[in-house]
Amino acid sequence: MDVKDIAKKLVPLLGGKENVTSAQHCATRLRLVIRDESKIDQKGLDEIDDIKGAFSNSGQFQIIFGTGLVNKVHAEFMKELGVENQTTEQPANHQEEMKKKMNPFARFARMLSNIFVPIIPAIVASGLLMGLLGMMKAFKWVSEDSSLFILLDMFSSSAFIILPILIGFSAAKEFGANPYLGAVMGGILTHPMLLNPWTLADAKPEYMDFFGLSIPLIGYQGTVVPILLAIYVMSKIEKGLRKVVPNAIDLLVTPFLTVIVTGFISLLFIGPFGRYIGDLISIGLQSMYDVAGVFAGIVFGGLYSTIVLTGLQHSFHAIEAGLLANPDIGVNFLLPIWACANVAQGGAGLAVYFKTKNAKTKKIAIPAAVSSFLGITEPIIFGVNLKLRKPFIAAAIGGAAGGGYVVLTNVVANAYGLTGIPMMAIAAPLGMSNLINYIIGMVISVGVAFIVTWFMKLEEE
């Protein structure tokens, strides 16, 4: 492997330097914005041994190299383009160029992804801490009155209590507003003077009379939709003010007016409306889950990998966060279904490894399958299963089987962002039977996908 040689080969295969508008990379893929994708030599890219897959998705042309290699190829590729010192984060121009090539629905999904993906570590950490607390309580390792238990309880719930602040900061960056003002808006919606709904129980909030309007003094701790709407409105107000406020007083006047106007609008109108919409979505999904039962798991598990092809799966983080934030639900019943669909792709990929006679496909199949078991499915989907078509269908069948089982056995998680084997860490805290049934669901998904693929005739040409 010679990364310089790979980078040199990429430029003409992508239609030349002038055809590449912007280039960045993530953990496994080189992400490119291409002016004219008809100039790309797809066959030539497929013939490069170190490329595990190349495809167009979500406004970008993505080339899978894998962890550890993609960053090296990116560095050399930027030199070939005549651009040095590029960072791994996508700059504003890359984002804007990417969005121009996406339809409105895809742009909306990308927007939600950009807001919620950075928050995943905080949510996962809180989920694991909640699990540790549950085990300490169940096995009576320490008294619930002990200082250790009380402190861990504070640590575990904090991310959900200040979730509007985290979302406010992240959403403001995405909407092009001041992220610190976004955090302030999150702080307003979770102010200590507002009754925390997480501890509301049967208590009734007080009401404030504001020029004839009755405002309930209830907070928005743990909510998702109200802060998203508030920050969107805030971004419009801030941008509008910056156009009319003179530069000499912009630093004083713009933040001052932005916070005041957005704060009033949020507490009077956006907050109550956003809470209603968020509850409607969560309760609707819960009702569908309860009524459709196993059928819902089969459909969601079978279709999830197809959704991954569009890149829209990232928008589900907002829905999952809403489920966790709703005190009446408090768990993520969607994630186990997605997880089964992901590992099923790995099961189909393993079968391809044993059946294929193509050396490159065989080389890609094992590491890509392992990657899917860890929750990263793009290498196995685009590098193996989708190219052969039938294994992708077999994986959908496996995902449907596993999805049906985890719904039947009521498997849930207490966070979002992890699938496959890593999801065990956020399934275990909710009970041993929950963990065991999740593992069984994964085994069913992998096994069914492997068997169905095994009995299919692969058409490799």
C-alpha cells in the first residue's frame, strides 16, 4: 500500500482537480463534494484494492478506506489537489457545497444529525452511569442514602436535565447563530425557578400572569423539540439584528435584544407548543410500538438498512432523544431494532466471504463484517452486500427477524448512539433478561442473514 500512489490515482478517476469542490474525511470514509459526478470513473475506483466501496450519498461522493488509512489518504489527496493543512472537521464551505446537492428532506436529516451526533458521548455516559446505579441498587452494593450513590445519581441525570443547553449550543452552531447564546436559551428553558417535570410527579406548577397571559412555571428539562424551535427562531432574530445594528454597538445590542425577544417568545409560545409536538411524536411511536408489536419490529428491522442508504438514519437521534426525555417513556425501544439490522449486514457479509471467488471482495468482507458488528455498516453495505444485491436483501430479512424478536421480548436501551456489540453496554443496565434477549436478537439477525445469503446464488459480474 502506497498512500501517495492511491492519492495520485484518485484525482483523474474523480474527473480531475477542477471536478473536486471540497474534500474532508470521517473515521472511515473520504467525503467529497463533486461538481459533476458523471465524470467519475466508478469502475476504475472499484479496481483499487484499498478502496472498500465508493458511492454517492447525502450530497457527497464517499470513498471507504477504513480507520487508520483514510486520514493518510486524505492528507496526500489534499496535496494532489494543491491544498495543505486541511482539518478533519468539515468547514462551512464544505457543508454549504454539500447541502446544495441535497434535497430538502435530506438537508433536514443532515441538520438533525449535525446537532445530535456531537451530544452522543454525553448521552452514552449518562446511560452507563444510570445502569451502574441500577446495579448498585438491585444488588444492594451501597445504601441509597450513601454519599457515593447520591453523587452518582447527580452525575447520571445531569446530561438529561441540561439536555436543552447541550442542544442549544449545538443547534446554534448548525443554524449559524452564536452557540453561547444558544446555551443561554437552553438555560432559560431549564431555569431553577421553573418546576422540573422530571420530579413533577403529582405536583402542580404555579402560574404567572403576563399581561393577561397565564404562563405555567414549568421547565423543559430533558425536552428536545422546544429548544430546537427556540434556537431556530433565535438564529433568525440574531441574523436579522446584525443586518441593521451598527457595528460599533453590535456586541452590546444584538445579544441583548436576541436573548430578550427569543426568551419571551420561547416561554410564551414555543415552549408549550414544542412540548406538545414532542409528546405527540413520542406517544405516537409508543402507541405504534404497543399496537403493531412484532410487526413493527419486522418492518423497521427490515427497512432500516435501506434508510441507511439515504443517510436519513441520523435524523432518528432526535426522535430517540425525545423518547428518553419523556418521563412517561424514558427508554429507547427503537435502537435495538436498528442494532439488529446493522449486525444482519455483517452476517450476510460473512456468508459472502465463504462463497465468493473474488479476491478483493473476500479481502473486504471480514473486516467490513466486523465493523458492522461494532455498529458501522457502511463498509459492508457499500463495499460488499449492495454491490452483490442479494446479500443486501438477505440482510434485510435477517434484520426483520431480529427486529421482530427484540420487540417481542421488549428489549430497550437507556441511551442512543451505540448499536451492535457496543449496545450491550446500554442494554445491560436495564436488566439481565433485557441483555440476554438483545444478544439472542443479534444472533437471530446474523444467523438468518448468513443462512439466506448462503442459499442464494451470487452474481458477481
